[in-house]
Amino acid sequence: MTALVVALSFIAVLALVLILGDLVLKGASSIDWAFFTRSPVPAGQTGGGVANAIVGTGIVVGLAALIGVPIGVGAGMYLAEYGSGKLGFIVRFIADVLNGTPSIVIGIVAWTFIVRPTHRFSALAGSVALAILMIPMLARTTEEMVRLVPHSLREAALALGYPRWRTSLKVVARTALTGIVTGCLVGIARVAGETAPLLFTALGNLNFSFSVTQPMQTLSLQIYVYATGPFEEWHRLAWASALVLMGLVLMISLTARWVTRQRYGSGS
Amino acid sequence: MTDFGEGTGSFPRAMTSLPIEGSSRRQSLLGADRSDRIYRRILTGFALALPLLFLMILAVLFVSALPALRRFGPSFLWTSTWDPVAELYGAAPMIVGTLLSSFLAILIAVPLALGVAIFLTEFAPRWLRQPVAFLVELLAAIPSVVYGLWGVFVLIPFLRTAVVPPLKAVLGWTPFLQGVFYGNSLLAGGVILAIMIVPYIAAVSREVLLAVPGSQREAALAMGATRWEAVRSAVLPYGRAGLIGAIILGLGRALGETMAVTMLIGNRHDIGISLLQPAYTMAAAIANEFSEATTNMYHSALFEVGLVLFVVTVVVNAIARILIWRVARGAAIGSRAL
């Protein structure tokens, strides 16, 4: 039976190795300077890059973090500091349930709120959708990180006459800061790869755009369009874009993991 | 996790109500009391954002779906005409497709994920546990659209050349393997979903198994059980509710997964049980058709699909959470972004 569980684990790890291997094999050869610095060329021509999609991903995800991080972290602080009552239970439960909500549903909700009244697809609508995805995740990771702060630290601050809010902000939150920041990074990495909520909000854009009230391209949308399109050239760019997106996501997650390990040791 | 017990507020209550003499001291404490209240109110406001968000999502979906709800009633769920020209909508094919593809995914993913979890908690040498857990969790970090890309250009050709021919040779007579395999199909969608949900089920199952007290294992081993017998007779039964919760959590993910499935399942409005034929899912229908929906009724029908999907995933996730909490109370198992 030991052999069985070893074999099953091996298959799971093999899947990861195969996917990452294919990304590198099929994507790496297309990545050069032009790929990062140029916008896409019209369909059928060769060459071009995804500079607009890389910049777009940065803007859409950055704006999403700006909206989502304060709310998510604030809710997480509530759960850790005051979350023992009925409201805490409800918020915790809803956060867990929202964590599993299909992102496409969040997409059409954001469409209803922003795209329909303004009659325009926009990067902002995409950011709002991603922020909604981020909030429940950040609330739970923040709570977990804040709860790791030793009780004695709190008691020491309170005993020195610190009011509770200062204890919470200056001692507890500060001690947990590294954990909270890495939690935010992991959350950002996860929404950076999202496509479904952006289909009807950020929409995609073949040109450079810096305006958040206009449609904007992201790497994930670009991969979807290129992968499902008919041209060989597009498929090549799709693999390269996927490699870049994967690299981005991995880099953020690995940094986060490394920082957490430095701080909290390698316990489970 | 925390070692000061769940359910207790993090601040000891007695701390703030210490009897302190002297009016100036009391003054400052009263001042602190007010700012404490403000601080608490601000945090409560942030926390309230979550229930509010939940209600807003539900309200938006319901209101937007109202025209379709009124027009088609409950028969929306079991009729299978989807005709935007005649303005007739029934979601049966995509509901069946969602259930079949998720079921197939669970069938493939559960043995893999439980194998990983049991290996990591019971059998793996210590030095191997962290790296393997990490690699499996990395699967969860791969964006859905990248899975879709890989599925289209690697998985489907692989299925076509290496999996479908032998499957047909052995089980070709069953109704599940009828028709010609063109690529985009229930099989392709189910397999990619399986790979995608393995890390979720494995991570949660692993934490559930870790929460099983060591005394359970030791008791079984002391009775002369082998390690495998200890797992089967003591560890798995103890964590059963949590493991079922983990599987249901994976099911919730599979039901709502959009991009990879949209790219692989074939997107055909038809009910069929052959794994080789194209099918449709609710999430894929929204992704494909929402931007082409030109009439109000078309939009409304798609919102109703979204409403059904939302309600189903909420119920599934709620059940999963309750089961997991029964084993590991209050812990944020699995809700951490992997």
C-alpha cells in the first residue's frame, strides 16, 4: 500500500513538472527583447510583443490591490481582534464560502455595477472584480497571521497602559506585518492569473492604454485570445505569454513563501 | 496555529476594567476607551463588507435574472432548448455537463489527492514532506487560462493518441465511449479539472490528517497494527468528516471553474453521456455567450445560469466548511491562498 500512495504522489508531482516543462519548452524560444517592448502586430503578421498586456496586468492588478487590500486586511484584523462573537463567526463563514465562488460570477456582478451604468468596458471594472475576489482571501490570511502574535506581547503593551487600539496597531499588527504583507502578495499573485472575471470588464485591448476608464489588455486575456485563435504565430505568443505570466505568479508566491519561512520557521 | 484556544477574544477582558485610582488616570483611560470604540467600529465596518458583498452578489444576480425567472419558471432547469432567436432558454444541457465534468474530475482527482495527503502525513520521510507538499501546492498557483492552453496543445493530442484508443478497445461498448473523439470533449474537460483540483483536495486533506491526534495512531500501533492498518482503522475514520469536506471543497472548485473548461469541453448545447463528445458547463456558457447576448432576455437567462451556479457553489462550500470545521474547529484550513 505504501507503494500505491508513493505512486499517486508521483503522478501529482509529474503533472506539475510536465506543465512547467512544456511552458519552458514551447515558450522560452519566443521570448526576446521585442516580446517585452512591443505591442501586438495585426493578425497574420509575424513578430510583435505583449508590452501592452504586461503594463495592463500591472495596472489592473495594482488598482485591484489598492481597493481590496485595505478592506481585506481590515476585515482580517477584526476577525483576529474581535472575531469571537456572532458577527465574527458569520464573517469568517462568509469569507470561506466566498473564497470558493466562481470568478466568472464575480465578473458578471462587476459588469452589472460598472460596465452597464457607464456603458463602457473598463480596466476599473476589471480591478473591482479582482478586488472582490481578493477580499475574502486576504481577510482569512490576515486573521491567521495576526493570531500567531504571542499573547504575552499584547498583555505587555496593555500592562504598560497602551490603549487597545494602539496595542492592536503598533504592537500586534506591526509584529504580524511581514505575515500580512506576504498574505497580500500571495493574494495578488492569485488574482494576477485570473481571466474569467476580466472577460466582460477589462475586455482586452490591442493597443497600449493607460486609462483606467478604457478597455485594457492583460496577459491572461491575451493568452485566452491567442490560444483559441487560428494562427500559428498567435499560439507561439500564447506560450510565451503563459511563461511570462507563470513566471510572474511564481516569483511573487515564492518570495512570499520564502519571507514567511524566514520569519516563522518551516513548521507546517 | 493558535495555542490560546479558539473562541476566546484575543484581548483578555479583565485588562480594560482594572480598577485604577486617581482622576487623571481615569480620564486618560476614558479617552482611550473612546478611541478604542472608534477603532473597533472601523474594523467592524471592514468586516461588514464581506456579508454585504455576499448579499450584493446575490441581489444583483437575482434582480438581473428576474425576467428569465418569471418567463420560464422552474422549467429553466430541466428543459434543453437554448434558442436565442426564438427567445427560448433551458439550461439542462449545461447543468448536466457541469455535473458530469465535475463528477469525472472528482473520480480522477480523489485517489490522487488522498494518496498525496496520506503519503505526506503518514509515510514520507521528514525531509521529503515539505518539498512534495510545496510542489503539489504549486499546481494551485498555475492560472486557469494556462491550464487551458496546456490542455489544448498538449493534453488533447495526448488523449487522442495514447488514452482514447486503448480505452475504446476495452470499454468501447459502453455508452460512455460512443462517437468519434475530435479533441474538445467531456473527457478533456474532466481530466483538466481533475489536475486543477488535486492540490485543493490534497492540501485540505493533509491538514485534516495532521489534525488527527497522534494518540489515535499510537493506540492502533500499540495494538499491533501495521502503519497502513493504523491509517485505515484509526486515522482515516477519525478524519472522515474532514476528508469528505475536502472532497466537497474540490467539487465546489470544479463546478465553477471557467477558463480551462471553456477551452477544452467543446461548448455544445446537448445532453450526452459519452465522454468523447463535446459538452457544455454553466460557467463556460456565461464566458462564451455573455458578450454576444444582444437581447435583455438572453442576458437575463445567462444571469439565471450565474444565479444557479452561485447558489450551488455556496451550498456546496458551506457543507464542506461545516464538515472540515468538525475535525479542525475554526482553523482557516484551505482558505489560505495556496
